[in-house]
Amino acid sequence: MHNTLRSDRITNVSQPQVSGRIPSVEFGRVIAILLVIFIHTGFIDRLHYVGGGYGYIIDLPIWLTHSLPVAYFLLVAGYFFGKRVTDGRDPRALLRQYSTPLIQLFIIWLVVYSLCPPDGIAAVYDHGLIEALTTAVATNLSILINEHVKLLLIPRPPVYHLWFLPILIMGLAAVTGIILLKIQKHVVALILVLYGAQLAVEIANPDGYFAFDPRQQLRSMQFILWGWWLSRYDRVSFPFALSLAAGGIVLAFTEGVILKVIFHASSATVAHHAYLGSIVMIVGLFLLALAKPDFSRGTSFPYLARFTFGVYVSHMLVIYALVPIHQKLPSLSPLWHLGYAIGVCFLALGITMVLSRLPFARITVIGGTSRPFFTRRENSVP
């Protein structure tokens, strides 16, 4: 049976399709993967320069946008993992079911990105295929040997965006441990401890100079736990979810103003602050999706959401290949940046769709499972 929060905003009405795909959540996943690509292609950061002298009014939404998409994916993962456990699944078996393809995908794509020159086609054109590949392998192998764990804490090639995979496994393992130890009632306290640790690291390292900076991982763990905690309750009302999201935005602006005006914090500190408002905002946006589960039903979004995980792991390969184009963007108008980002989206989607249909290559986007991992009923990954 579901728990009931002490609020008339959360009802005990059974949520439809809790273990299957929810159209509104699928819509959110498509938007989230678009934001990931817009961030990695530099389009979101380009808006900072377009904003000009508006400063913080433009900058804060940009910083909040950076924190939104991966956090949404982690919320979804924790939520549907919890729903499957509520449906009677053994959390240990479920963890193994999720972890195996995630590990496979991490290894496969780590090898792929270790083989790829970061300047892509240009390197092959300038130095030839063999030299470009051997140089990339030697460089990336040296980085992996010397930095290993650091690459998961402060991601850069060849790991870069792949840090998401091990942190997702760690988060779901933490949820499994909480369930088995029967300490569910302490999960909010644990989340607060993680947030406090994130703030402590920020105070000790305001400009991000630590060789091992765990803030990103601490934040990610919080969202997995929030997603699982929310899975134990029933659907939330739309007005309450909307108020939560809007309140989070207001709180984040307030935090930033306090940092700038009262504490005279540096731009780097304000940009990388652990905004409590951003957590409230993102949770509110996820609850909005749960409050309107049929939103986007009958559109192409639920279908496109099937490919978000494959697009996530493959889009950097497209960016690598298009480095010569990306290098010309700073001198062009923002519309060119937008067109480039959209182009990367479509190319990554095309690669994912093709690989998912080739028997010998499906493992690169489905992790060796019998059916595409990103179409599982649990919706456990982006």
C-alpha cells in the first residue's frame, strides 16, 4: 500500500501506469535529452553572451538549466525503481537487472571514446586514420591510467558524460541497501546529509580547484533518493506541483541575490552554488509530469523517448565528428548555434535508431539485453 503524505495536495488515488511508460514523463525525457545536447554543443552557454549586460537575470536560468536534465533522468530512475519494488520485485534482482546493461554500456562506450580523436574528422584528414587513432588511444590510455577515479568526479574525455552510468548504479545500489536495511524512514535525513556535504565541499572549495570534487556525485545521489522517496506516495495535484516548481525558481533567485549582494561571492561561486531552489524546482517539474500523466499521449514524444538513452551515450561521438563546424560557430549568430545543436540531435537519433535495428550492433545502445534497454517498462534510465 502507498503511504500518504500529510497534505491534502497528495491523494491516495492510484496513479495510472506506474510501472509502465507514462506519456508525460516520456515527454520530459525528450526535453531533457535535448537540453543535454544544447548544453554540450555550447548553445545554452551562448545565451550568456546574448544576454549581455543583464548579468544575473540571464545567468541564473542558464545555470539552473545546466542542472536540470541529468537530475530529471535520475529522478525518473529512482522513481520507477521504487515503483517496481512496490509491485513486488526483489530489489536485489532488480538492481542486477539494471546494473548489467549499464556496466556493459559504460565499457563499450568508454572503449569507443578512447579510440576516437576529440577533433574527429579533422584529425583523420590532417594526419591519416592510423596516426589519428593511435594518438587518440595513447593519449586516452594515459589519462585513464593516471586519473581513473578522478574522471568520474571531474569528468572529461574519454569518460566525460559517461560518469552518469556508474553514479546511476551507485544510487540504485544505495536505494537497495536502504530497503534491505529497512531504514526508509531515515531517507529524508540522508538526503539532507548529502546536501549538507555538498554545501561543505562548496565552502571549502568555492572555485572548484579540488583535484577530487564530489559535488556532482553528491547532488546526483540526492535526486535518485528523491525519486525513490516519491515513488512511495501517490500522485500529487497539479496546482501543488506547479507551485513547487515556481517556488523553487523564486528560491533559487533569492539564494543567488543573497550570495552576490550580501556575501559578495565570486561569479564562479554563484555559478556553481548548490541551489536548494533548483532541487525544489526540478522535483516540482517531475511532479508536474506525474500530475498530468496523459500529457503528450498521441504525439511522437513517447516514441522518441525510447531512444533517449542511446542518444545520450552517442551524441558526443557526433560532436567529436563535427568539431571543424563547431569551431566556426563563435563568429556566427546564435541561430547557427541552434541549428548545429538540432543537427547533432538528429544525427545522434539516427545513429541510435540504426544501431538498435542491427543484430550485431544493438548491444551498443541496449547493453546486451533481449530488448532495447531504453524501452523497458521500468523507465529506469534516460
